[in-house]
Amino acid sequence: MSRTKRILTSVLSLILVASYVRPAYAEFRLSDAIEEFGERRFLKPLPTRIKVGPVRVHPLLESKVTYDSNILLENRDAREDIVFNIKPGAIVELPFDKHQVSAGYQADFEIFSKSRDAKQNDQNQNFFALFDFHFPNWYVNILEKLSETSSRSGTTFTERVPRIQQSINPKIGYRWKRTIFEGGFRHLVRDYRRQANDNLDFQVVEWTGVVFYDLFARLKAVLEYQFGQMDYDDNYKRNANINQVRMGFEGELLPNVTAKVRTGMQFRDYEVSSEADYHSWIADVLFEYQVRKNVKLEAFFTREPVEATFGNVNYYLEHAVGGGVEYLFRPQWLVFTTFKFKRQNYAERATLGGQTQFRRDHPLSLDSGIRYDFRDWLSFELAYQFLYRQSNFDVFEYRDHQVSFGTTLAY
């Protein structure tokens, strides 16, 4: 796969839409400060075909047609349809010396074939602005993101729930010999567009400190502390303070083996004493093994509490495990498979359909496909996705099969 294509698709997936890195969850998680920190730019200067003076322009157009066997993720009487997605977008960047100013936008028009499903049609949009300044021993990075979406991606919703999310995330870093000291701030606001979901509207303020230490040329030790304050607009019982400490390492462990390992404790204390708090360990582990130049394996495990959107339950504890493989069997042909299994244990009992119990969900997903890079700016992909969720509340169970064909034009 070409350098241009890899960078453009990964940037838009990371910043504008969603991969293993966190999507814009409806269920709230603390930002992964270590993932984003460490002298790494969000957007690297890209090979460019379109220039206007010093300004570089990178247009993108994604399109996809999908057969979906269960468009509403229903427990029974599943409804099938053909869905079309059209995603135009662009990144504009102004690099100068070691600094950079960038902005990006992507829309997602989702169109269902059958007239009875027209109310499922949707228009999502995502925007980011980046200011990145690098100096000999220190740097400043400011990222602003805005998303208007009703996507189910990264949520436990089976229906589409319109919402707007905006965040600003400035950070500053300083390198002293083999050590990097970084401090960051994030203010995030989420506003649900339907009155029925107003009790889920909230804002959160996070302060983060991270220390990186160069153990070896390609391996760093990491120590992180995060403090967050959650403030719900119409539901003060869910207001909370979050303290989190993690340590670990990231980089190259062995030739062709890289790892990101972070583990520690989180203390999530809700304002009302009768609400269940979380005081336990968390973990985020990712291993990548480049078996050969054309074969890559990946495995991961996470354990963390997640702010829930189910009834009056504040959070659920999620364990996730999975992995994937990529095989470039010819210069322009790539096959891939990814697998993810989760266990989600809700912290409080809930009553639904005459049952009162702790909700327990076990979502599973399998993605497989083949991608053909016809040119460094044009690719085609045929993929299959299987989604399944088992739950002790039967109404939340579903199965879904999706077969899709898509194209990506990244010029």
C-alpha cells in the first residue's frame, strides 16, 4: 500500500471518523493521553499533488454500498436493506519550517434503498483544526474537533441517536536529555439532539501529565496521571471525579515486535454516595508483530470502566480482547481479518420487561476483506462483517451480517 494512501486513510480514520484507536464514543471514556502524546504530530506532512502557494490540499472521496441483514440491530424480525455511503472530505495543511497548521472536514451521507427505511437516512459530519509548533526542546499542540453524528459506531446503541460533540485539546511538551515531560488539557461537550436524551448531556474537563523516559533507542517507559471532572446538565447524580494513574512502556521490544502496554488504577467517584463507584485496575495492551515484510499480526487487550447510556446505570466495566492479520500477497493486493470480543458488566441492577438484574452483554465482531490498490490514490475493497451481541436481557441481543464494496479516492 502506498505511503500517501496509508497516511490519508489513517489520518481521517483517526481524527475524523474511527480502528483500534478510540472512536467518538457515545459511552464516555477518558482520552488516551499516551496514545496521542510523545512528540507525535497528529498529521504529518503528506506527499501533495494539489498546491496553492504554500498551502497543500488533500481531497478524499469514499463511497460504499453495503448489504445489511439487520439494519436496526433487532432481536427478532430483522429488516434487511442495501445502504449507500458517500463520504467526501479534504485536509488542508500549511507546513512552515517545523510547524504546521491544518484543518480537515468529512461528511457522511447514508442512504437506504427501500422507501420504508428512508427515515434511517442520515448525514454525519466531522471537522478538525490543528496547530502544531515544534522548537528545539519543546513543542505546543492544539487540536479542536467537532462531530455531528448519529452513528452507532463505538456505542451500545442499537438505534441511531443524534448528538453533537466538540472538544479542544491543547498540550505542551519539553524534552530534557532522555526524558519528555508533557502536560495537557481537554474540554469536551456532548449534546444529544433529542429531548428524550437530555439527561445524557454532559461536559468533562481533563488534566493530564505524562513522563516518557528513553530506555533504549526505540523503547520508552511511560508514567501518566489524569484527573477528570464530569458534569451532567440535567442529572447531577451522575457528576463524578475521576483520578487515573497508569505506567508502562511502548516501542520496539524485539526486532519486528512493537508493544504499547499501560496499566494502573482508576478511581471514579460519583457525587451521590448511593451510586456505585469504581476503584480498580485498568489495562491497555497492544502487540504488533511484523512476521515478514508482507505479513503483520496484531493482538490487544483492554480493561476499563465506561460511562454508560443505559437507564440510570452510571457505568459498565468492559473487558475487550482481539487481534488481526494483514497479508500483502501481491504488490497491490491485501487481505485482512480482525476479531474482537467484549464482556460488558453493568455496575447497577436494572429492571426491564419484568426482570431485575445486573445487565451483562457479550458483543463480538469479525471483519474480513480484500483490498486492491489500483493506484497510490485509488483503492477498492470487498469486505464482510459479522456482528453479534449476547445479553442476559434478551431484547438487547442481535445478529447482523454485512457485505460491502467500497472505493477510496485519496488524491
